Amino acid sequence: MSENLSQQKRILIAVVLSFLFFVVYDYFFIPKAPQNEQNITHIEQNNSAPQTTTANTNTQAPKTELSVNQKEEIAVVKSEHFEAHIDSLGRIAKFYLSDEKYKDENGKSINLVDTSLSPLPLEIRFSDAKINQEAFNTVYTASQKTINVNDENATLILTQNLNDLIITKKITFHKYGNYDLEVNLSKDTAYFITPGYRPNIAVDSYTVHGVLILDKDDKITMLEDGDVENDESFSNVTLMAASDRYYSAFFYNFEKPLNAVVTKDNHENSIVFASATNNFKATGYIGSKEHEILRSIHADLDDVVEYGWFTFIAKPMFEFLNFLHGYLGNWGWAIVVMTLIVRIILFPLTYKSMISMNKLKDLAPKMKEIRERYKGDPQKMNLHMMELYKKHGANPMSGCLPILIQIPIFFAIYRVLLNAIELKAAPWAFWITDLSVMDPWFILPIFMGLTMFIQQLITPMAIQDPMQEKIMKFLPLIFTFFFLTFPAGLTLYWCVNNICSLIQQVIVNKLFKNHKKEEIAKHEHRS
């Protein structure tokens, strides 16, 4: 049994080190999305259709040299929340978010469409190479040059006249950046249309970037940047989204599912298209992944916010956090209260764990004695260990269980606090004015490391392996180092969690010490 106990300790340490390795690898070795230096007017790029079987052909159009000036704008759409610029190829070439929350450090509205990254929203690519070449060198006309969207929706009609084909895009804009799209061709011709390359604003090495596909059976398929080897086709698609950490561009149609194709660009980034041969209807959106906005557009758009493996825990965790924010009016205090409530729920487990660790520390000399006495006979050694545990009510596994339960909860909260754009520009108190970025003065991560170190000093440890003991002593320093660049909201959660553990450990140690004195007194009284 002692060998089993030692192995369990090694497993626990391996879990912690694996987590640290994940953080190190994710931060230092996963490449960020490539950034092009500047936009150019005349470019040679691959504007070919995806290689997939369509109604008339499965050929791929070749590279297209554009003679159309991509910077030329034919229409501008404005609302209090956004400003969209339509270029001469009938695409959304610029899309600015106007709300104060989404402005950059210079106070300028951020642009969610990067013209140096292809494709642009509403871009059409034809399977027929000849038509595709002509389409990328023929300008669209717009029904209006300027449109203002207020409480009422506004419609823009774009038309492109090719030699033997007329393309019409009817776009009805809503005030939050969502739009109803209808495409009609004068005759059946296989084509692909895209909601656009993913926004390129909040790109980091922590969160998932790429394409999300949701089908009518509510199955979600994630194709992260770098995952797509060959073009992949999907049918019965209700939602296709390209996203970065905080922002997304997508099409959806929950009444009449779409056909989608996911391809990749020259940098292995995932790109999604909808395929059609003539009439195409969908609702599109460009903007933030803020839950309130998404739900106001359609109740089922929550799936755009993806939390990875721990979505089943993270989604209800966000709902709870959002509920607390509704009462407290401050995301920072909502994080504090949520952490306290989670600690209260887990209290019975952590209490038993701490009591057991105290007992194991007291039994360490006797365990060592049994180990040395029966080192040549593992069977007898395990038998005497079991008797020792049973006699003193100690359970070596009780120290592992609370940690194993908290790992998925931590990762779920980690994903929520990283992905929730609600925390962007959200202040907590004092020097923390934005919970979505790191603590500018490093006070929270240093304080977190300090509380972790103090807790380690007062926590009974039965580890006898010197190497394991050294690793455990370095953990506070390692955690502090990596939390320096973590969002303040996540570090705040870990700080409060550590403070709770510290207080609880002090109380348990005191209770155990008093209980031990009572046991000694009873034993002396009997003697």
C-alpha cells in the first residue's frame, strides 16, 4: 500500500507538471496568426473556389490577378453600433464597431475586416474558372451610396453584370451588425459565398481560432487554424462561424440548413464557405461574441462562444457568473462571489482532504518504520499499512479526490474568463480597470504566489522523496511567473481561491491540533 501511496503522489505531481507544460507550450510554442504588413491595391492571390463536388463541376479556379481597385468603395452603411464599407467587388471591406467598449488604446473604432486577409465577407467564388476570373475583374453597382440604420432595418442591393450572368445580393442590415442576405443568379451556376475570414483583433496563443460548424442535430465541429488538410464538406449546417477570441463572422439559417465547405489559406488558417447554385438565403453577422447581443439576434447563437473540452461545465459557469453580475453590477466582484460559492460547495471534500493530510503527516514516522521493517516483503508491508490507516482513520486517497474534482472546474473557469468579452474593459476595483488583460502592476499574480507559498508552509506534507519536495516548493514561483501575463480576471479567481484555502487550512490545523490534545489527554487519563 505504501508503494501505491507513493505512486499516487507521483501521479498528482505529474498532473500539476502536465498542466504547467501545457501552459508553457501553449504560450511559447503555438504560433500566433501571421500578420501582413500592409494592405495593397493590386494583389495576386488565390481567389479560387474550394475543391469540392458541386452541381456542375468539381474543378478549381486558378489564381486570379485582380485589376479591380479593392480600395474603391461603392456604399457605406452606418448605425450607432457599427459602420460597414462595401467595396467594388460587392464585399464588406471594412467593418467598424462604434461602441466605446470596442475602441482601441488610441480611442479609435476597431475594424473587424482586414483586407490583407482573404476572403472578405460576402465574397463569391465560382467553380467555373472562366466565370470566376471575370467576376473578380467586374465591378458591382449599389442601389444607394449611403445607408443609415436606426431602429428600422435598411436594405442595400448590389448587382454585378457579367457577360452571361447577373448576380444580385440583397442585404438588409440590422442595428447590431447582423444582416439578412439573399443572393440570386440569372441562371444556375455553382458558387461559394463566405461570411469572411475570422476577425483578426484578439488573436493570442491561449484561445481557439478557426471555424465552428453546427448542424441541425446540434453537433458542433471545430476546425482550428492548422487542422484542415483537405477541403471538407458539411451538409444540414445551421451555423458556420469564423472566430477569434472575442469576435466572430458567421452565417446561420435554422429553418433551412445550408451546405458548407471548410478550406484553408496559404498560412493553414481555416476558412468557411456556403455553397449554392442559385438562390441563397441566410442571416449573417460581424461583431463581438457578447452573449446578450447574440441572444438578442437569435436564442441559439450561444454556440458561437466555444469553451473547448469543458464546455459542459463552462457554459453553466458563465450563466452563474452572469447572474451574479446582474445583482452586483461588477464582473470582478461577481468572480469573487462565484469563487466563494464554489469553495463552499467543495468544502466537505476539501475539509476531509485536509484532515486526512494532517493524519498522514502524524503517521509518517510509523509508515517509515513499517516500510523499513518489511521492505523485503511487500505483501506484509501493505497489510500493516492498511491496518495503520484503518486504526487511525486515515485515507491516502482523500487528498487526491478534491484536486481531481477541481481540475475540470478550474479549466472551465479558465476558459470562461479568457473567452468572455463581457470582461473586456470591465473594471474591478483599485488599479484593475480591465479584467480581460493582465494586471499592469503585477500585484495580483505576486499576491497569488505569496498566498500559495504560505499555504504550502502550513499544509501538512507526507512527501519523503527529496526531489518531489523540491518540485512542490518551486510551484508557487512557477505559477506566479505564468500568471504574470494571464488576464486579471483569471488571476483574481485564483487569488480568492488561494485565500479560501489558506483560511481553511489554518482552521483545520487548529481543529486537528485541539483534537490531538484531547486524544492525548484521554489516553493519559485512562493510564
